[in-house]
Amino acid sequence: TALGTRKSHCHRCFFEYETERMIVVKSKVVGSVFRLIQFLILFYVIGYVCVVQKSYQETDSVISSVTTKVKGTGFTNTSDLGARVWDVADYNIPPQGESSFFVLTNMIVTPNQTQSTCPELPNQSTICMSDSDCLEGSNDVRIQTGLCMNYSETVKTCQVLSWCPLEIDINLPEHALLVAAEDFTVLIKNSVTYPKFNFHKRNILPDVNSSYLKQCEFNRKTDPDCPIFRLKDMVSEAEEDFQTMAIRGGVLGIMIDWNCDLDWPEHYCGPKYSFRRLDNKIPENNVAPGYNFRFAKYYKTTDGRETRTLIKAYGIRFDVIVFGTAGKFNMVPTIVNVGAALTFLSLVSSVKWSHLQNTHYL
Amino acid sequence: TALGTRKSHCHRCFFEYETERMIVVKSKVVGSVFRLIQFLILFYVIGYVCVVQKSYQETDSVISSVTTKVKGTGFTNTSDLGARVWDVADYNIPPQGESSFFVLTNMIVTPNQTQSTCPELPNQSTICMSDSDCLEGSNDVRIQTGLCMNYSETVKTCQVLSWCPLEIDINLPEHALLVAAEDFTVLIKNSVTYPKFNFHKRNILPDVNSSYLKQCEFNRKTDPDCPIFRLKDMVSEAEEDFQTMAIRGGVLGIMIDWNCDLDWPEHYCGPKYSFRRLDNKIPENNVAPGYNFRFAKYYKTTDGRETRTLIKAYGIRFDVIVFGTAGKFNMVPTIVNVGAALTFLSLVSSVKWSHLQNTHYL
Amino acid sequence: TALGTRKSHCHRCFFEYETERMIVVKSKVVGSVFRLIQFLILFYVIGYVCVVQKSYQETDSVISSVTTKVKGTGFTNTSDLGARVWDVADYNIPPQGESSFFVLTNMIVTPNQTQSTCPELPNQSTICMSDSDCLEGSNDVRIQTGLCMNYSETVKTCQVLSWCPLEIDINLPEHALLVAAEDFTVLIKNSVTYPKFNFHKRNILPDVNSSYLKQCEFNRKTDPDCPIFRLKDMVSEAEEDFQTMAIRGGVLGIMIDWNCDLDWPEHYCGPKYSFRRLDNKIPENNVAPGYNFRFAKYYKTTDGRETRTLIKAYGIRFDVIVFGTAGKFNMVPTIVNVGAALTFLSLVSSVKWSHLQNTHYL
């Protein structure tokens, strides 16, 4: 019947297969050039794509959580503060950071400030002869009352409403106050996750034990897996001098590299530490060099008035920066990369050489 | 010998090369359609893949470190606190953030709190007639003693054990307290790294000098490279009104876009700033609108009792969000993309047209 | 003319098109194997590349901003502190985190410390018989004066310059102090952006209303969209016991997964919450287990001397970790992936089968 015919036609159609007529070319020159190109493409696929770039892998970015704990005690003896011991509750501000911690190394302390009026620090714009030189109202920095006051016996300056006495921050100590800070140590605990591969790991590796951890100290050569770092060593690795950096403060990056090839056993995936100064120390092209911030401790006098101790804190902020990409074998990028390479492989035979063949050998 | 024959056979085999027999079709219609398709594919490869998507590049995600420094002084005169000057140590809480900073703009202050008992604030569930109306023990918010006390001359409420007197936070000031906050400025220092390309840069560009940095202010048109931002300008760019936002607080994102094409000179890779309000201001679909948090300053009285000043701080939290991807030429993605395009190019000639050829021209 | 001839030649040349001579092979075996391979490749392209891996999409990483607000009141009654109520300003330190918050659950309080001298806590290295056993100067932890002092009636230890009295942190309370912390709740507001797709969303979904938000609580089954979490529930979901974890503290990750397929309506793109303990609780391979940090409240006595209350705070730090990748259809990855698959498809017909054809059918 007609239906049967159509069916059998269709059936035949499905199993029909078109192929091209091949001609075997026998030429040493053409053949060897062709083999060379094929070899180069194969070499590229195996050597570069697979070994160097690992393009057969699917990748995921690291997710990280960091806790830090600083240890150490410092001692200072200044005219302002007298003999004083500094422990972690004093120099680590705020007491817990998320992935960064700050160690105070130098400071300008202005004790017993109260809300009152006092004469401005003398400079070009604040020195006055009479009240008419002082504008009432606020400028960018202070609230002026409009009066001219004796700052010292010889100099008069405009009066301001402020926390008085004012902070004198021009005489930063030439040497860092908390010299001992370089010998403080910090324990960094870092937990990472690659959610796509359901991979979790910590920077405290499974093969180290508690007794080692209690007394070890990071050293690139002898103790590369110890998570306890001496501040001075970290600054040295960043090619900076701790005591110089401590005067005006700075920002030091603790980079933890978790780049991993998860086709290998988990054992091979570990943290690699490196250190780099993150703030700019070139003076020509900078503003507010170093790193400092102001904070205050508030007190109340017996009559209920609020006083505060203002501290301009200079120090080193350590930023723990965790980064990395994990790769694992996956069909899709493999197919894509091998497919692309094979395209070139097949094009070499079909496109480029066809003209040559047509002209000379057929 | 047999070995020699096999060898020469193998030798021949290696240099043998199969190619296809080509037929040159001379047809204006077929030829022009074919050329058009070839042209479209080439156009796609060059125009879209290379110019628009830059698919020939390997990419890396940005790693960033941010420090911020707010500058400015405010003045408030309220019945609670009297005339008071606010400097950065007062309104910037905590004194140093990692990549965000908070500027206090409004507040509810509850001074002289002590651990004691006092009557609850009157509302539907706390008003009582006698002790039997008050359950002893803790509920979600307070610890009740089970007694019923005079809150005022007319109202009785359950007694609670708490920091007393209780905070009355229903009467939020209608205007932001620290009006001057809109003229505060912030210096943002941002250091970025693309680890894969070993590329480091700061948002303070190498071609600006210190004297410019000391007095400049960011302006999208006139000073796009200045890292000092006026708070009001940032809020305006996010299409919000500073004074309105200051009443209940909010979260403002300072987005720094470091998308870079590292095939170009380093000079072209710079930060692009944009600003966006991140919290929800639509009242229908919100809970705890704005942004606020509570903190306390602790004092000790002369007899050793602890008192505190509780502050419910409303203000704007500025989140510095750094993002970006850098791209650089790399063989693998180039091969992959060009290979894929060439596949289409070659398929056009072999697969689609073959039927046409078979039918009409052979 | 010669020019005309060349032109017409070129013209012809442009419309010439080379194609291959096709041979239709009629063999059930060859045809069916061939069709099977074609089918497998098609199946791979459609099933795996498109449906599972979504390789036709361009991707972008999430950018996120988080604010948290803890609610709850606790009550403790210890010999040191007496009856005491704890509210959010007391137990949430620092008062506002960026994307993490800390809830104090246990502590060692050392009140009334002053800068002075006192005998060390007795242990193997600090017990002394006479001054000659004590070295003057600082060791890793303390600054020694070189004197030997009575610690108690029976034991003598070296004298140190420090905040005295020293903290005795060996007797950590066996039960968490702030038992009520497990019933505290936290409101997490999370705002995410996919900058490449200009996509913004919040974890408070547009279809929930304020009245629901005011009283809801997250539950994976009944309230998966409520952004208010009970601390105990989060710890339980991480398969930990809150009261056990509260004794020594720990770090809990609140993972918010924003993986989205933006080819679907925005409605389908929402947060998925999961919880995981991030610190190591295995004692064999650990140092400083749990999570704690020290902070101090500073006071001034009436005669101007500074005293402080040192608090070693144990508690749970909750890290809100936002991650995700959004994908959207894009021409480039589609072309690349389909191209690669087609390469295989065409190679099946040209490379592998050609030998077979040559031998048997030609």
C-alpha cells in the first residue's frame, strides 16, 4: 500500500548515510608538513590546554571565614602616661575584627577633654588680633564662637567650641611607642569552602597536632604549615621595616592563596601565604600617609560631666585576604576545548590543503 | 626482507594523506548565499566575540583592601544633651571599619541607666491592675518580677528587672540631629590586586599629586579621580535626600568598579565610582526600616556601681563594595572561540549545502 | 581590456564555491551505528550542556551587603556580678558588624584592674624561692620586675608589672552563663547585586508584607522566606548543640546561596539558607579551641587613676556568607558549546568512518 511504501522509504532514509569520497595523496612533502601541523595541534591540546591551563576543569571561587587572635604584651614609659603595660585588650582595636586586625604601635593621647571652649591651635588662619578677625559659626573643622583669646602669652587665636583641650597632632613621636609590637604573634584560623564541589578545609591541616600548634611559629622554610605568625616576620616578608612602618602606621595584606586542583587528593590542597604592603608609602602621590584613626574613651566625673581621652591611634592594620579558585574535571569544558582543537585539526586537512591538492595532484 | 617491507610500508603510511575530491560549483545564487553566511560568521567572530565580549581573554576577579577616613565636625543643641560638639571619635562607630563606615545622624539617648527594677512602658500587654496581671519570669523582651507598679499617676504597668530607666524609642526626632553630617567628607583608599596577572593598583592614581589630593573633592565631571567624597553628594548620586535618609538611617553602597582590559596599558585601568541605596525604603514590604543599632558607654559611680548611657544610633552606613574582572589575552579562550566559529564556517560548506549540491549539480 | 578580464575573473571567483562529492552509503549496520553516535552527541548537547550545566549562559558573581539586628534579653545570677540583665548593647560586641555578629554566651570577668605590680599566677615557670629565680625584663607574656613575692601563704611567684589583679582564666564556667541566648533572634537583611546583568534583589522578598515580617520566624518547611532566625535553630541546623557550643564559643556560618538562572522570571531567584559550623571542634588537631576574645571597659577613679574591667568573652560568632553565580543566555558561550559539539558530530562522519567507507564500499 501507499502507507507501506512511505514507511519503507522513511526507513531506508534513516539508515542512509552520506560520506565523502577520499583520495589518498602520496607525497612526502605534503604529508610531512601535514603531520607536523597535526603534531603541533595535538601538542597544544595536551601540553598547553591540559597541563598548563587545565581547561578541562570546571572552576569555583573560594568562600572563606577568618578569625584572628593576637598575643603579646608591650611596655611603654612616656612622660604623658608614665610606666604602662599594654595587653591585647589595650592595643587591639576593635577587640575582634572580621578578617582584619589592628595593632596599635604609636599614638597621640589627649586626656581629660571636656565639651567647652578653648583657643584654636595657632596657624595662619587662626591667629587673630581682635574679635573682628574671628567669624562666628562653623567652618569645615571647628565651631568658632567669634572671640579672640590668648593661646599663649604672645599669641592670640580664635576661640572654638570643642572637646578641649584640643589635640596637638603635629608632634608625632619619632620612634614608635609600642616597640615590642614586632614580637607579638597572631594565630590565624581560616576555614574555606568551595560550594560547587562541596569541599571544606581549614588552614590548620589535619596532619598537625595540638602540641606542635602550641609552640610553633610560621617560617616559610621550616614551618610552612604553622598558622601562628610573628608580626615582624610578616612585615619583613613584605620587604618593609617594622619599626619604620610602626611610626605612621600602614596596611599589610596577609594573602592566603587557596588555588587548588581538586582532581588530586585533598591532601595537596593547602594554603599558601604571602605578604604585601597595601598602602602607598610614596610621599609625592599620597594623602594622609600611613594608617591611623581616632577613638575616645569616655568617662564621667563625680558631678556627672562627661570627659574623654582622645587617642589618635597609629598602627598596622593586617588584612587577611583569602582568594583562590578550585578546578575539577568536568565534561563541558573538556568537550569545548578538545572540540575546538579538533576543529583546527580537521580544518587543516579540509580547508587549507584542498587548493594545493586540486591544483597539483589531481 | 619482511622487516624492511613492513618498515617501508609504515613509512609510506605515515606520509600518506587523505583528502577529499573537490567540485567547483559555479552558481551565482548558491555562491552569494554561501558568501553571505560566511560573512555573517566572520562578522560575528570579529565584531561580537572579539570586540564586544572579549572572549579571547582569560579573566580574574578583583581582590581588594579598603581604608576610610571621615572628616568633619557637627554641632547639636538639644534639651537632653545641651550644646555639644561632635567630632569623628563621637559619630564614627566603630572607630575603624573594614570596608564600611557609619556616620551617626540621629539618636535616642537614655542616660544614667543602672541595673534595677522599674515599671514597663505602658502598652496593651504591659498595663496591669494588680500583681496577678503580671507573670513572673522572662518573656521575649524583658524579665518580669511579677509586680504591678505605678508608671505614672494614672497608669500602672508590670515591673521589670532591667537597665532602668527604660529607653523610650517611640519619639524619634523628626529632623536628624546631626544636620551638619551632610557636609562631612570621607577619604577612601582602595588597593586592588588581580593575582593571576600580578597586577596591583590603587584608587589614588599615579598621576595625581599630594597638593591636589589635599584640597580636592570628587565630582563626576570635574574631579572624577579625587578619592575624597562629600557625604551629601554620594547620597544625591544615589537619588536620595540626605536629610530624609538621616532621620531613620540607611545603607548606602559605594560601588567601585575595577573592570579592566589589561591588554591595554595600565593607565586605562582605573576605578569607576557609583552609588546606590542598598536598604529597602518601601514601607509596605519592610521590617525595621532604616538602619540603627544600640550601643552603650559604661561608667562607674564612686561607690563602684556600674551605670551606662544607652544610645540608639540612627545613621547612614556606607558600604564600600569593590568589584570587577580583568581580562587579558590568552591562547585557550581564543582557540576555543575561534575554533567554535570555524566549526560553523566549515559546517556551512559541508552539511547544509551538500543536499542542494547532490540534487541539482551532480 | 586586461583590467576588465581580471575584474570578471575576480567576480567569477567570488561566486565560485567548492563542495565535496557525496556518496550515499546504504548499509543498515553502518547507518544505525552512525545514527546512534549522532544521537548520543545530540543528547549530550541538549541534556548535559544545556539542561544540567547551562553552558549557554554567561555568568556573574554576586555582590552583597548585609545588616544584622539581634533581639533578646538574658538574665544571669553569678557570685561575681550578682543578678544582672543582659540586653543587646551588652552582649553584642562590637555593636554593629559588617557581615558578622557576635553573641556573648560565657565569660571570665576580672574587675578593678589597675596598672600595678602583682605576683604571677603560680605554674612551673613562675614559682620562685627568692629574687634570684626571677629574671628582670619582659618575656613573651609578662613584664617581670625581678622580685619574688608571696602569691599565697604557701606559694611564692615572680612579681610582674601588669594590669593587676591578673585574670584567672583556667576555671571557665562549665555551663554557659547566658543560657537564654539560644532564644535570641536575629533579623538578617541582605541586598545583592549582579552588576553585569543590572540585577538587584533583597532577601526580604517583594511578596511578603510588613505584618508577616513582624512576627515570623525562619523555618525551612513552614517559613522559608522569613529573614528572622532563632539562634538555637541555626545551630541545630548545623548539627550542633547550642548549649555545648556556648561554653567555649565557636563560629557558625550562615550561608546564603543566591545561585540564579536569570533566564527565568526574577520571581524564581531567591536566597537559600544553610548553616555550618566553621571552626574546628576536634581537640586532637586544634589550638585555642572555640572562639573568644578579650576586651576591656575603662573607668577613671575620682583621683584620676585608670581602672578597667577585663572581659574574656566566649561566644558564637555568626558569619553571614553570601555567595552565588547568576547565569543568563548569551551568544558567545552558546556558540562555543554548540560549535564544539558539532565538531564531534561532523568528525564522526568524516574521520572515523572514512576508512570503513574506502575499504568496503568504494
